[in-house]
Amino acid sequence: MISVREKTVGIYVASSIYDKKTGKKYHYMKEEKVLQVGAALTNERISADALVDCTGDNISEKNKQYCELTGLYWIWKNAPEDYVGLVQYRRHFVFPPDWLQRMISNEVDVILPVPLYVAPSVAENYRERHCAEDWDYMMEYLRGNNMEDYMAAQKVFGQNLYSPCNMLVAKREILFELCRWLFPIVDAVAEHGGKKEDSYQNRYPGFLSERLITCFFEKCRTEYKVVYANKNFLAM
């Protein structure tokens, strides 16, 4: 059996200078590391010891649109650990103390948040809440580039469940496979959709990726062992 001592872990907590204080102080797990996202857009730093997403290969300057995805990209290109993950300053996984040993012992490849139910479907819920044109272009992009991906997306997005918040913990090589698949799609849609005047809707690359991450692991279900964990939400 592989020992926890033989493995390194980095769960990166996407945080920014604009984060509001939470009403209850959160005690970080020892594996969690604060990563300031959008760091290229400001000279202000969260703290002297916080990591920043503007070092190495990065897309930090896209943070106003890509949200925590600039952190995910940074992890992909720069994180050295065997197991890597992304959470948010107000959203963290709820893990038992021996979570890593359980993950290793049970040969788990990926941990995702417990899926969220939406109606009438994942696709129509997105199209009602956000710009339908961006969603439709994403689907056209998938159909034009990989029919297998398109068919998987049609199936997943026609149902009612997806894992929200762009949160996950995975074996390093599997997170990298996800990113190699995910970012070309998101980049293509962002290039087509451009910037939105509404600052919330301008975050559509991050909203789309929540659904795409679910799609990726559904289409790879026979390749990877995926489990789900609860997450907390720290109120203001």
C-alpha cells in the first residue's frame, strides 16, 4: 500500500484582494495553500507569504473573466505536488482527517463536489441564467472539433446534475489531462463572446467551465475513479 508520506499534496485556495471577510473564521487544512488570483491586475497582495497566479506560465490577467480558472491554469503549469486541487476562499471541501489515505487506499483519482440539481436541464438552466449565445457557440465548437465530446456533452447537459464551483482534488496527471481538454474550449468561447458590460455575466468562462468539468469526468467515467465530497460555504 502506498503511504501518505510518499505523496505530496497541494490544495490551492483561490483568493483575491476583493474577497469580503467571512462571518466565521475558517481554519485551513494543512494541505491548503492560499493562491492569490488575478494578481497581475494589482500590486496589492493578500499577504507576504501567499502564492500568486502571475508567476511562471500564467493567464492571471484574464481573471475578471476567468475567475478561479486563472488559479486552475497556474496549478496546471506550475504546481509540483502529486495530488493537486482547487477550492475557493468561501468554499472548501469537508474532508475527514484521513482523507488522503482513504483516497490512496481506495484508488480514487478525483474528488468533486456533490452534484447540484438544476432544472429543466443543465443546458437550459445555463441558457436561462446567462448568455444563451455563449452556450450555443460552445456546443457548436464541440461538435466541430470532436463529435465524441459533443455527444457526451449533449447527454450530460440534457440531464439535471453538475458539480459546481470549479472545485476538485485529483492526481496531478489527471488534473493536467482535464486542463489540456478544458482550456482550448473555454478560450475559443471567450474569444468569440468577448467581454460583457455586466461584470457578473462577464465571468461566463468560469460559469461554463463548471459544467465542462462535469462533462469531462462523465465522459471519462470508465477511465477514472471519481467520488464526491460535501463542501462548506462561509457566509459573510
